[in-house]
Amino acid sequence: MTIDIFCDVIDNFGDAGVCWRLASIFSCEHGFPVKLYINDAETLSKITAGLDPKKLPCLVQGVEIHDWKDAETSEPSQVVIETFGCRLPIAFEHKIAAARPQPIWINLEYLSAEDWVEGYHSLPSPHPSLNVNKYYFFPGVTKKTGGLMIEKDLFIRQERFAKDRNKFLESFNLDPALFTVFVFCYPGAPLAEFYKALRQRGKEINLLPKGAATDILSKLYEEHPSRNIQFGVSKMVPQSEFDKFLWASDSLIIRGEDSFVRAQLSGKPFIWNIYPQTEETHIKKLEAFGERIRPYYGESYQTWIDMNLSWNKSSRDLTCCWERWCHELPLMKEAAQHWRDHLVSLGSLADNLLSFV
């Protein structure tokens, strides 16, 4: 089976991260020839080892990476996946419609836990002017959706990493015995309020920030030094190394779609910093996800939702929420592992998508 994946990079590393992970699973686990068409190979190169964005097309880890414009003169594969509703080149759409047999055309949508997703998952959508259907495929956290991307060896790698955790943290000059928090959030996140909560609590803690959080927290530390806070600053790493930061930490603050999924699969308590949307649409998505995990979090659910709402709303009082979060961490850790077991029971999105095809 030959597969085309189209990636329109809009949200920083999120779009590229999801598409690269899907392409890698199809290629490495299933052995299918995959072409990844992307309009921003520079962004992809920052999370993909061995990719030179100036030398396209190229073969990296079994995946053919092409510039988006290459599709205008290319023939469609047997399966065409457009991600997140990106519009394919018009000439390519006409080739899909004209091919015999027609390729299976999939629109892989954004992850959402909202109820309406189940009703639209796997439905055909007729093209407005061509005689061809496109099928919606929704990642999700219920049996009526496509599930999440889970590599076959993910949990084996996580188990193996356990013996290397201390050395990993020590490489960032952090004490492995201390409570460790991974911080990967949007620049508009309430980091000042979070830092204040850490100082007021006074307990020793490791912070392992990435991206925008690194500069913001470092500046706060310079302005308000605190002996109880230790920093471990890291550079950008390939996607294949990202999970180690989650596995090494006791609690996670994450953003976007790919890191959101990886946090859930790590089995660690996490705070989800959602990309802000107008009319607080992102809060509705957060609350919908909260309803899905509520049965698994039980007594600790209120603490989880209060913290996540405080982190994403304009009115923020994190000090009290953080104290409760730390107090109930053992309960939330157990709940997070039960939630991960549920996600695994749904099967991998890549496998489910291939079964649908």
C-alpha cells in the first residue's frame, strides 16, 4: 500500500509532529512506502534527525519527504491523507478523482473529546465539484473514534528508560530525588503565577522547561531567585527523544496536540495548556476532555479540572490549586495510569486508520 500525507504547518511544531509520527509508524511498523508533502520542512527538520530542508525531496527513516509544491506534478498514491483539513493542490485533487481505482482520500482531523466527533467519525464527504468522496477520520479517546497514535514498542522503551532516569536528570544538573516538573507551554501561559506558587510553597523542586517556558522562567528566576527551585535547561531535541523528558518527570505541563497525546500515554499527571481560541472555544474542549477522564480520576478529578481551568483562563489563582495538586499527586498518578490503559484498549490510530482503509 502506498500512502501520501499532506502537512500544512500552522501551529509551530504541532502539525509537523503529528504528521511525522504518523508517517514514521506507517513506514517503520508496517513497511508501507510513504510520501510526506510539507510546506515548511525547516520546522520539521528541528524535530527530525537527518533531515536537510534545503535538499528535498529526500529519504529519511524510510519516509520520502517532499516540498508541498511537488504534489502539483506527482501522481496520487493508493491512500491520500490530508491532515487537519488542509486543502490539497487543485491539480492533485483532480488526479485523485480521475484515477482508477480512486485512492482512498482521508481527512485526518484534530483531536477532540467533544460528543459531536463520534457522529462524524469515518463519514464520507462528497467533493463539491468532483466525483469523489473524502472520509473524515477523527483521533479520539472513545471506542467510536480513531484512538491515538501508539507505537508498538512505546511502553517497552519507557520501561527500559526507568533505569536511565537518574543519569538523564543529572545531565541537566538536577537532583533525581527531587520532585520534577516538565514545562512546555505557550508564551501566554500563567508562568509568573506558577513561579509565584512554587516560591510560596517553598518545597524543593526541579523544573525542566522547554521552548518559550525556558526564557520566561529563567527571567523570573533572575528577578526573584529562590533556593528551592532548580532549573534544567535543554535544547531542542528530535521527536524520538521528547518522551524521555515526560518519563523523567513526576508532573507535566504540556501544550499542542502531539505533546498532549504523549503526556496521556506517559501515565503521568498533566496540565494541558490549550491554544487560546475566540469565544473561549478552547475551554469547551478542555471541559469536554475533562468529562471523559472524570470516571478515571474519581476523588482527584476536581483538583485536576480546577488546576487546568486556572491555567487556561484569564482569572488565575494558582497558589491554592498547586498546593492541592501536589497533595493529591499520588491519587492522580494512579488515575493517569488507568486512563492510559483505557487509551491502549482503543488500539493505535495508525492501525485503526489502516483497518478503515
